[in-house]
Amino acid sequence: MKDHSLKVTCGDATMLYATSHGSYTVRAHLRLDHRIDGEKLRSAVDKTAQRYPYFCVYLKRNAHEYYYEVNSDPVALLHTKKAVNLGSPETNGHIWAVCYEEDNLYVDFFHGRSDGTGLYSLIATLLYYYFDEEDIPGIKTLETKITQAETHDPTDDLPLIDLSKLKLPPSPKALNLMKTSGLEHVDSKGLILRLMIPEESFLPFTREMDGTPGIMLSVLMARAVERVHPQHEAPLISNYIVNARPMLKANDSFHNCSNRVVFRYDDRIRQMPLERQCTAYRGKTFIQADEDTIIQGMTVARSMAQMILDIPDFSTKAAVARQAIEGTYDAATYMVSYVGKWKYPQLGKHIREFWTETPTQSFPLIEIAAVNGNICVSFLQPFSERLYYNALLEELRENGIPYTECGTEPVSVAEISAGE
């Protein structure tokens, strides 16, 4: 593996250093159409690890910085559904691991190394080797050469700016649902409430309303919040996570390349019917996800990350990163993330359910996965009360959108440890 694959880049730095105050890991939970064969999965994990050497690393730290080292030990395959500890002996020191139990497949992954797009690529390769499929275009296999475009972080090519001279308005303090409702954090990393919506009914409805799955759920969630708080004073603001790779001309990069679109559910939007609300949100998405706008935002983020990397001591790096992440969270009432529809139907036909778990902060997070004719909605929240989730269900019912509830469980994302 080339040395630049081990580098902590600007795209990854803020999330990486913020993890010292909370484990920013992701768990993808796939329910397959059969009981999982451990021997076949072991072989698939080994081949996948060989294809992604830049994910097969130790996370290390000293008094000054985090850094990566090559990890040649096998990626752990554990017969359990319990949360694991990445970077520990349990997972052979790796920043990702695979678990399974009956027909459930779990992939635990460190967000400081890549984002949801990078994780989807890894999962596609894993399933490709597990099901022993013939060649499927677009999936990275052992025959696919690892290029510089794959290992390069495009944000490193953006200019550096002097943040002290940048006149940005202060971020607004968005409506905080926990404080407004007097809710308390659960003892665990939060709860995941699972909701499945059939594509055959949801997609025609979203098209009719001039939306997409992500935009529709962003709007419906805003309407749900207003059911609970019709007279709120603080602004109702949501973030919609977008993949910035196309705007950065870097579709193959494995690094964190996500950005966000900001939606304000203000008085003007509130008075609109659902179709016009979706049109307004779609327009905001086009404007804020424009190439020039994304590059401007990523330039600011790159400069912030470089400032963090240039700080000489570890504790200050971590404190600045944490402040940057928390500033984003304070400016949102909730977030919605949708990586996009599963691209490989040859593999998707084996996936009955696809759920995404992340640690919760101080607001709900909606993670969307679309596979095998279903929209799988992971509703993640840091409190036990179901008032906002139930309000979202009311919105679905009122708009004639069928759904199936698929259970509630504590979030079981991994911890991650860095070696000294």
C-alpha cells in the first residue's frame, strides 16, 4: 500500500479528531434471505480486506496526532450481534469488522476513515464474494486496480483560506427537541426505530409531489415536529447529507466527501401544501448542491481541518474538532441521510432489510436505505419517548403512505480504540 493511503487527510481530519470525545462509527445491518454460512463469509471477508488495503489499518495516536499503520492481521469475523470494539484485540486492531447471527449481517466501520458511500462500496464487494457472483459492473473486486483517484482526497486540492478573515454570520441555534420537550438521554448510545416503506407506493407518491425519498422524509419530518410543537419560537432547521464527490470530480475517492444542504421550515414553507413544500426543498437542494457552492463550503471545511492538523498538541486538536462538530449539531433540529438506491440488483435480491446505525447526539437522525423494493428508514434518537416518531407515522398515514414497523432496539454501534 502506498504511503499516501495512510495519510490523515483534510477530508477525514475533523471527524477523526472529534472521535476522541465519542466513537464516530457506523453499523450497517443487513438481513439476508437465508441463514448466513460462516465459512463462506470468512472467505468473503478475507478477499474484501485484500481489495481494500487502505481500510486494513491500525488507528494510532501519540501526544501530537492520530496516524495509521498497516494492519496485516485478518479482519475479525465474529458470530455475534453485540456491539464490538474496533481497534482492540477483539477485532485484531482493525477499524472495521464483520459480525453475523442467523440471517443478520453486520458491518462495523470507522467514520473517521470514510463515509456512507465508502461503506456501501465495501459492503458491495463483501456480498459479491459471499454470493460468488459473476462479474457485476461497478463493484470493486480483486481484479479492479486501485488507482490514485481512489486513494486521493480531493479536498486536499482545494485552496487554504484565512478563517480569521472570513466574515461568516453566526450559525443559528435551531429548535432543540430534547430541551423543548424536557427529554433525557437514554443510558445506551440511543435507540433505533425501524420503519419499512414499499417503493411501489412511495416512489410514485414522491414523484407526484416533486420530491425524492430523502426530500420527502425531510419535509414529512418537519411537519411531524410541528405537530408536536405548533408554536415553537426557535427556527426549525434540518440538514440533508449529500455526497460531494461528483461536484469535486472525485467519484472514486474513498475519503469522507459528504456535505449538507440546510432546510429551513419557515413561515413561508409552513403555509404551502405538501407538493409545493417538496418543490421548495428540491430547489434548495439544487442551489446548495451546485458545484461552485459545494466547493466553497468544502474549502472552508478543508481550511478548518488543516488548522486542526497544524495544532501541535493532541488535546487541543480534539477540542477544536469537537467544537466544530457540535456547532453543526446545534444548528440542526434533525438530520436526514440517504446514500442512494442500492446499485446492484443481483445482490440486492438477497437483502430483505438494510438498516444503518450511528451514535445519536441531541436530535433525531433519519438514515435511509433503498434496496429490493423497500425503503428502510432507520429513525435514530437519543431519548426513549416516541412522540416525534409517532408524529412522523401520523404524517405517513394522512398522506396514504403504507409502512411496516420493524422493531426498536438500542443502537449497537462499535466503540473504537486508538493504540499508543
